[in-house]
Amino acid sequence: MGVPTSLKILAVEAADCQKCVLAKTRTQVVFGDGDSRAAVFFVGEGPGATEDLEGVPFIGRSGKLLQRLIEEELGLSRQDCYIANVVKCRPPENRDPKPEEIEACQPYLLAQIEAINPTVIVPLGNFASRLLLETRTGITKLRGQNYQYLGRHLVPTFHPAAALRGGVKVLDRMREDFVRIKELVEAPC
């Protein structure tokens, strides 16, 4: 089966988006990547410089670590999952996305989730977790649990960049979260 028509239409619409100031500084929209029928949907914060140039999310160092965790802990390839970001355009100098930028992009993310219909949504880091769980609580307290979001499982974990900075302790916690993700994907309906 191919990509659902709704996802294709959404990607075309997003490619011309002018809803916030990020449209002025982006090279291109980084819509999403992966299997349009994925059971696992990863949500990051926003594209970095490399992603902005290539048009694909999570292809730098963080992306390599995410791919390794997907392979080692989930037994899947990156292309078996779907990966997108809260904001689809790179914030200048990799600054944090502003509330109005997040708000402008949120309908795209929600529509991606609906089109793909994953079993588990995995917000990576504070921005994605706080947005989807509508909380101010940080990722350190949010992770390690399973939540419900739009009738799906939601398992927040650290952003791979945090593991690259924080070392083995953060990586071990991410691995624990990935075990939870795998259990939820493999659980009988």
C-alpha cells in the first residue's frame, strides 16, 4: 500500500506553509519521514541545519542514535517507523520554537498522527512531550510511564541529543522506554 492520500495532500500543503515567521528563514519544510502505516511515531522538536538542507528529520548525530535504538531495542528499521517534528521548519540558530510557531504547526502534526494511526506515539524531549501532554512538567518526570493520547499509547522519552550530552545514564533510561514501546506495539489488541 502507498502513502494515504490525506498524508500526501498534507505534505504538499505544508511545503508552501507561511503560517509563521519560520517560513522566511527555512530552506525547506521538513514534513516527516518513514512508513505511512507505522506502529511507532516519533515526534521531535524541530529540524536542525542538516535536516533543513536535506528535508528529512533526524539525520544528524541524534538521528543516528535514534536509528540505533530503533534497531537494537525495537527490532525495526528507521523506515518501519514514522518520524516528524513539532515544528516543520528550522528555528534560526536552532533556538527553541516559540509558542506561536508551535501553534501554527500543531494542526500538521495532529493530521499526521491521524493519517498514520500509530499504536504508540513517542515524543522525544521536553517540547514534544509538553505539547502532546499539555503540561509544564519536564521530561525527566514524564518519562518512564505510558499515557493515552488521542486513543493511542504515548511514551515520552529523552531527546537523543540529551543522551549524546548526558551519557550512559540517559541512554539507559531511553533503552528502558524503548522496551516499554516494544511491549505496547507487540501487545494483543
